[in-house]
Amino acid sequence: MSFCERVLRNDERAIYGLRELYESYGYSLYKVSKFEEYDLYAHNKSFLVSSNILSFTDTNGKLLALKPDVTLSIVKNISDEDKVTHKFCYNETVYRTSADSDGFKEIMQTGLECIGDIDLYSECEVLALAVRSLSKISADYLLDLSHMGIVDGLLCEAGIDDALKSDFIAAIKSKNVSAINALCNKNGISPDMENKLCELTGLYLPLDKALAKVSEIIVGDRMNDAYSELCNICEVMKAEGMSERIFVDFSVVNDVNYYDGVCFKGFINGIPDSVLSGGRYDKLLRKLDKKQGAIGFAVYLDRLERFDSALPEYDVDIVLTYDKGTDVKKIIEAKNELAKDGARVLVGEHPDKSQRYRKLLKITDGGVVTLEAND
């Protein structure tokens, strides 16, 4: 069956292009139910993009929820086998509030999950697929990369307890160096650690250049292990020819109760918000009594609705008009001839004048004539 991609919206085009990409790496399509038990999400609200959950009571009295997240559903249902790595991709609708909506919204989401024995190759494969996902959407993109071992490790070395971590992480997330200074002064953090926290908060450099700066703030085994992992990732991404598209930005942080490794966000020029988000979330599996590791990401297709760089300049290629009484067979022959090479042809005696067209043609006794040309 022949298919013309230009009839697709940006989000629809992304769905098919990304699914083809993921399946080419051996990720199998995973289908999840629209509903899950409410408790699954209620007990893991801080893992969700939005804490608002659309719930209802089933006919048997059980409280269910329209799924606001795909990852939780996949992890919940995955078998806990040793030495087996599961690779899944998905195209699913989630139900959540969004930044540009006052109520709940159906959002089509695509992404992938790699669950099991996660080694350096598996981690780098997911990062490379995140970069390739962005390149499928736009030629102008960046992936911002962070590591929770660096962020949380430095907070621990600074003596910041769990009760204060959320305040510091919020300041790091907003790149608010003044707030870091104020928090350190208020809580008696040493000047050396204060300087390291400020350097970490303000850092934004390409991956290979950032590592030299990161090395200057490393303290403790946990940070050193995370730094070594970033160095290994950098070498692989260089070999993939992707390192220039990856920037280190420690404001990309996730909940420390669920994420414990790399985390990342993808951006394309023309959209102010991230269109891709993911990371290593082994701690989520521990909360669900599973032994494996896990890394994955999601592409937020609803945000592509605002991305108009791929919109065609014209609604149709040709508008074909005719006078009342023109032979219908003559109209069909003219239309078929004009459309044989894939041109979009709008036919009518009185066509919609709001349509943007390349050419306006008319059938006359002498044949088809051009009334207007815009290309």
C-alpha cells in the first residue's frame, strides 16, 4: 500500500518514524491497559509528571485510574528474571493535566523502556536513541544530560539531610545560584561546599568540555563513580558522533527516591519546553520489589502540536475550477492527469477561497489554463 507522509500532522509523523527507529533496534511494541488500580499511581505520585490522577470506581467497587503514565504500568507487569534484559517501545495515550490546559487531556506518548541487566552498552544505546529521536523531529536539537549520583552525592557530602534536599534540588533545578547561597548560609554549609554547589548549578557545557569542570567538584566515592560513568558515556557518544549534541546540565534532576543515575531532557528549536525526558530509575523497581535496573524515556507528542517548522506552505498544490455544465468526464480526466505525480488537487466549481494553493487552474473549451501561480 502506498502512503503519503505529508498528510500526517507533526505528532502523527513522529509516532510512525520513532516506532520504526525503536523496532530497528529490536524494541518490541508493548501494549498496556487504559486502566490500572489507583493505588499504583497514588503510591508513586512523585514519579509522575503530574500528580493529578483521573480515577473512577469500577462496577465491582474497585478504584481504578485512567493511566497518567506508561512506565509504571510496564514495570508493574514485567517479570523479575535474572540476566534478562527486556526492551519495549510503546505508543500510548495517557491522561493528565498539561501546562497549557486547565483540565485533563488525552496525550499521545511514545517512548521506550530497557529493563533488566543494564550495562554501559544498554545505557548508551538508550541515550543514542534519545538523540536519534530528536533528530527525527528536527535538525535543530540538543540533549541535556545530568547524573543523580553527582547531584545527590554532592548534597550528601555537604552534609545536607533529606529534609533539606528538596529545597536545594529545587534551587538547582531552577539554576538559582542566589537561592543556593542563601540556603548554604542559613544551614551552615562550608564555603568550599557552597562554591561547589554553585559551580554545579551554573554548569552548562558540551559533554566532553564539561567533564573537566565536573572533575574539579568531585568529592567522595559516589560522585567519583558517577563521574567515571559520565566519562565512559562520553567516549561512546563520541564514537557515535553525538557528543556535540549533548550538553551537561545538572539542573536536569528527578526525584531522588526513584532516579539514581543519568537523567536527560531533549529540546528542539521552536518549542520552549522539553519534548523528551528520561533517565535511569532503578529505585522505582526497588519500590516495586524488583531486582532489575531500568532506563527509558518518553517523547511528549502533545508539545509537537506547537511545532510548525514542518507545516507545508500550501494546503493544496492545485485548485481546479470549471464552469457550470462542464462535462464531468472532462473534469475527472483533468484531475487525474494533474494528480498522477502526487499533486494535491482541490476540485470544485466554487472552491474554498481560504485554501492556500500553488496554482489556480480552470477547465475551458480549449483545455486547462492557468489563472494564477504562486510558486
